[in-house]
Amino acid sequence: MASTPADHADDHTSQVIQSRLLVIQSRLEYLFSGEREGAEPYTESEVARALIARGYPITEGGLRNLRRGEKINPKATTLIGLAEHFGVPPGFLLGEGDEPTLKAREARVLARTIQDLSPENRRKIAATIRDYQELEALKERASRPSPPDQ
């Protein structure tokens, strides 16, 4: 049977992920350690339950295999689910870039939360945000020294 372009794309994706497996493992160890939040380490069981609740089917054993490198081809959806759970971009797990800043993580959490609201409530929140931006701009202008009289 002849291979298709999709087969080649899957092969390439698999090769990229396999070549980054050590990076994935080290990033997962860092995230599971809890040290970035100053918290207790996460367990595979609690992370698996959280992922399943969000619609990412994975078992505790599946996470353990991924962390130990025993599973060499994680599904992209598993990596996306893990990234969402830990509040990092999926590329972070593949070694792309550093950990996002607190400000960027908060913005992503806020965006995910807002998307579940009705369009009317999203418009209200957008208006509130604009109001606060205007207030902060006014405060900043008021705190600047006045130019000298000429």
C-alpha cells in the first residue's frame, strides 16, 4: 500500500516528538515537582484525574510511562492537556522557549475562563477592562512631573 502525505506528516511529527523526548521528560519533571508554585509535587494520579475531567483521556500509568520515557510517542492531545493543566504553552514541553511569565500565564487562564461566558458577559468584561486601562493611564499621567513653565 502506498503511503500518503498524511503518513509522511505523521512520521515527521513522530520523529520530532521522539527527538525531544528527553526535553519533554525534563520539563514534565520540573512541572510535576511543584517547585514553580512553591507547592507539593503533583502525583500522576491527580494530574490524570484533572486531565480526564477536561476531556483528555490518559491513565496514571500513561503519565508515569511518559515521565519515565517508556512511552516514546505521546499524543499531541496529551501534551496539549498537560500544558493546559500546568498553565504553560504546549511548545514549552517540547523545549521551545522558557517558562512563561506569571503575567502571560494569568492572561491565558483569564482568556480560557472568559471564553465560557455568554457573548453579552464577554462584552461587559471587555468594557470593564477598557475602563481600568483608562484609569491606569490617567494615574500614570497624573504621576508624571509637570513640564516647567516657560
